[in-house]
Amino acid sequence: MTEIRIRLAVAALLAVAAAPAARAKDSNVQVSGSVYVDYWGIPDQTARTRAPDGIGPEASLKVGVDIHDDLSFSAKACATCHGFELEHAYLDWQPKSWFNVQFGRIPVPFGEYAQRVDPSGHRTASAPLIYDMGRMAYGERTAMNLGVIPQPYTDTGALLYGVAWLGSKLQVWYGAYAVAGLKGSNDLDWMAMRASPYTDNNNEPAGGGRMAVTYASDGDSFIGDISLGGSFTAGRYDKAAKLAYVMWGADATMKLGPFTMRGEYATRRTDLDPNATYRYDMIDDWFDKQGWYAELEHPLGGHLNVVYRYDELRRNGMPLPGSSAQLSTDSRIVRYTGGLMITPAQAVYIKASWEYWQPTDFGAFQSWHVGFGGAF
């Protein structure tokens, strides 16, 4: 019955979104979205059984409504390999540039990648390992259990945020929030975060915040915009509210002429259930999940962009009960990526990439992506 309600809610959002297309240009309703289809090829048979390879869809539709000068509404539905989902739905009250409030099911600000999580917002065909949503080798719960925090991270709650200028060049974005928090039982359950009802499982809210400082350059300067950011969140994730998680990250972005450089680090410490039965004698009743990526992109002509990325993900601590026998107490995945993004026409793009994976507990392998998408 819950699944039927989700599908009906998504269908209603799509129906509402279709109507504004015929309205006048000065309508207070805005509609945007994207569609992307990716094929992930893994020649290695062993790795293929531990990764969701093949064709994967990703589509989104966002509807924004300007209610009045200070209040707006935004809702976004998406369809991915996880199925249909209402990704966010919130009211945004903006009385001042330095004081604004979002409340509802909100996109939680954690890391720079959260701002460009849609396929049209980044050049690579896959997400960084620390933020991967499900297209990851050895990402099942019995192995790495995905990354630090799969993006987009949306949750039920409220966000207080604002923007301040320090002179004419430095912009500071800041935000603090209280949300239902992550869910799970002896490690996080990411599917529970994407499934209705979007309520707290333990009646103990989680909290966090983010701050980013951006240097705004002159338009003709070789040194372009430079941004530095930091994010933090913490809460308890089990029904009994006894198991905690603490997560923080740092990010940096710089533009030098035609080059854009990015880097992010994220880490999470998660409590383990001390009463469960484990493979080894427990010393620490928690484990660490951490990783980082560095990325460089630049154009080649008017319709081609090239991107290079190095990223890694590490898990330190006791493997969960039922985990793969190959998973050790210090497991790491390193990945090298080279990719192209071709824009043959406005708002249409083709992605192609090659990846070399080096897991410490599993065999190394190569994979490739090719995808086609568009945005409006």
C-alpha cells in the first residue's frame, strides 16, 4: 500500500509539472529536469557479479512555484535504479539574504558534489566513491556498504541558511539544520533513507551544518573563482537511539584559465552493536568509513570536455555479521577514471569513460561507461 501511495504521489507531481508548459512566459511556475541513460560495462566476470553493471536509467523532474516575493515551493521526483521517489519537497522562506529557512523534505547540504549531483551537473559518468548512490562495485551491505554518504542526501527537517559578503570579493554561505537523521540497524541502511515514510525512526533528531567561502574573481582573470567548504553532521541511527554516527568533510574548488580542479574528503565514524556476533573478537565497537577524490577537467574545443579523477574509499573496523569472507578489517578501493563529455547540441550530452579499480580485498579490474542524456 505504501508503494502505491509513492507512485501516486510521483504521478501527481508529473501531472502538475506538465501543465505550466502551456502557460504564459511570466508564469510563477518553473519546470526543469533531466534524463540520462548509462551503460556500465565490466569485462571481468568475477567483478560483474559484485556490481550493478549494464543499463541504468536516471531521470528527474523539478517543479518550482514562486508563491510571493519571499516564499517559494520546490518539489523534485526522480526515477533511478532504486525506483520512483519524491526526492525533495519543501517551502523556502527568504526574507533576507542572511536569513532564510527551508522546511519539509530538504536536500541536506554536505559537500560540494551535492550541488551538481544530477548527471548534467558533472562530467564523469559515475559519482565519487564517497558519494556513490548504488552504481559501485562491491558496494553491497555484505562488503563496503556504499560510500560515506550517498548523494543526493535528502531528509525530513528544516535548514536555516544565509549568504554574507566580506568586502566585494569574498562570499560566505552558511547553514545549520535539524533533520530526522540516518537510519539503520548495526550500520546504515541506505534503502531505508529512500523509502516512505520519511519519518524519524527513533524520535531523536540529527543535526549538522555547512560553511563555504568563495573568492569571486574578475571575469577576465586567469585565476578564477576559488571555494573552500566544510560540512558536519551527527545523530543516532537505530530505533533504540543507542548507536551514533559522526560525519564531517572538507572540499575545495579552483579555476585556473580553462582548468577546473576539485577535491573532497569525507569521513564517518559509525557505532556497531556490541551485542551482535562478529567474526573476530571486538576491540572497538565502531568503524570508520573515509575517502577522497581529486578531479581535473578542461575543454577541448567547443563541444568536448575532458575529465580525470582519482578517488579512493576505505573502511577500517570490524566486518558486519554475514559479510563476505574476503572483507578485512582494513579494506580499501582505489579507482582511476578518465572521461569525455561531448555536447553535440544545446542541452544534449554524451558521456564516455574508462575506469581502473584496485580493491585491496578483491581482484583489480577495468570497466567502461557510455551514456546519453539531456537537460531542460
